Amino acid sequence: MMNLSNRPRRNRKSAAMRGLMRETSLSAANLIYPMFVQEGETNSPIESLPGCTRWCVADIAAECCLLYQLGIPCVDLFAVVPEHKKDAQGTEAWNPEGVVPRAIRAIKKAVPQMLVMTDVALDPFNTYGQDGLVREYEDGSYEILNDETVEALCRQALCHARAGVDVISPSDMMDGRVSAIRAALDAEGFTHVSILSYTAKYASAFYGPFRGALGSAPKFGDKKTYQMDPANRREALREAAADVAEGADMLMVKPATMYLDVIADLRANTTLPIAAYHVSGEYLMIKAAAASGWLDERSCMMEALLSIRRAGADMILTYAAPQVALWLAEDSTAN
Ligand code: PBG
């Protein structure tokens, strides 16, 4: 017999003991479900995001009732914009009759308790597929304009606020947009509308399936002059300090599982709630491996999401939200 005073396995000896020792939990109340809304009267499945749908305005509200019954407290809306409605400025982004403001009104009418969040950025709306306004030069080079973009984002945020949105979520990574959006909202009396800032959003290849779903991939170039370099960790703290100073209510790290160190850093350096976006590529890796029979979908998805919570995220944006809420409900009735 070994002479061991410390036997950590004692704390893992039964399910009940492991339950007592558990440091992190995942609940439907932590989940935000990203949803896509399109023109017309029909819904269409998204091939690149199995299990997800492009919803028409007429059906998204009924779906939100079901999601709310599953315990999901918040949805995040993204617009699918037909090519003929896109222009260089992305003006459809602040059309009060666009799909997003119409969907906000429909959801808030059908299920007022559901928190409605909207993505604020220009990439689904402009012909360039860039999050900001683009200036092209004669030599073929181009620039993503910062200050002009921020003005456009304020128009988009106000359009959503007038439709009744609860949370504005700017995903564009322009400098100074949180304070500008805060001021624009407050000036129209929308002091109650929250801002969840994409604080540390990296220039990630894992957004590929999402851009396929929206038809919003950049027509040329990349997003590296505004989204962060995946090599950088300290820079996330600089972005976080700026967002805190500008009045953000919540901070986001995106993607999530490849950036758990960044989530942990932000958790240690701010008292604000932290969200993490488990992005399309992270979701698809698990779905695709499971569809091939190589991974167990349920346990891998739960482990991935739990790791995000363990790193310090309060809330998780995930395409798996409805499925996970069902699994969690099953687990609680099984116990
Ligand atoms: C665009 C936006 C993107 C995502 C959310 N908002 C894509 C991008 O920045 O190119 C990605 C979401 C995902 O991959 O699930 N403003």
C-alpha cells in the first residue's frame, strides 16, 4: 500500500461526489441562439450549418416561442440580404422595413419576455462583404473607413432600437463604435438598450460556414485591418479596456474554444459579464465529425461548451442552443 495522504480520486468516487465537486455548470439560461432571417414567406435549411435555418419573418416569432419554452432567454438576429438589395453603402442596414426590424417587432409581440439581440455591422448589406464602408483607390487598393463606418453603425443601431431591440451587438471591430452607439441611443431616449460589444473578435477562418449561410464573404481582400490577429493575446486587454471605458454592458470573445486563454484573461481583468461566440466553424467541426461517426456529438458539444464556461464566459452564443437545451432538460428529468 502506498503511503499517500493526498488521494484526489476520493473526490471523484461516485456520481454524487463528482456532483458536489463540480466547479462549472452549463444551463439553457447561459445560451444565446444566433438566428438568420430572410425575405419572403418560406424557410430554408442552411447546408453549411446543419440544424440551422434561414427563417422568414412570419415564422421566426413562433420558433422563438418554442425556444423560450426550452429555457433559451435570448436570440441574436442576422439578416440574409438578397444581392439586389445590397449597395456600396449598405443602406438596407437601416431600412425600417428590413427583415431585422420586422423580425424584432414580430418576436417582441409574440414573446415579449424573449431578449432580442441584433448584430450590427455592414457586411451582409454592402456589395463588398466588408463590415465597414470601403474606399477604393485607383491603384486597386482599398481602405475600410473607420469614422464614416461608425456613423452608419449608429443609424443601423437606432433602426433596431426603434423596432424594440433589447441588446445591440456591434461585430464590426471599428474603433470608437461603442461610445458612438451609446450616445446615439441615449440621444433618442433608448437608455435601456444594452450593448454587447464584440471586444476581441479575431480574423478567423472559422467564420467560413457563416459567410456561406449569409452570402456575406468579402468580395475581395480580408478583414485583417479591423479584426484581430489570432497571434495576439495582450491586445485583447487593450480592446477590453477601451470597451469598458466607452460604456459597453457586456464584452465578447470570438471565436470561443480556440481563444479560451483570451476569455480567461478578460474574466480576470473586468467585472463586466463576458460572452463567447462558439462560431460556425467550431460548431461544424463537431457536427461533421459526428455525422461521419468519428465523434459522439452530444458529449463533444457539451464538453466544448462547458470548457467555454470554465474559462470564464457567462454566456455562450451557439448554433447548438436548441439541441443543448433539450439535452439539459433530458438530463434533469433523468436525475
Ligand atoms: C460579421 C459577423 C461574422 C460572424 C458574426 N458576425 C463573420 C465575419 O466577421 O466575417 C461570424 C459568426 C460565425 O462564424 O458563426 N459581422
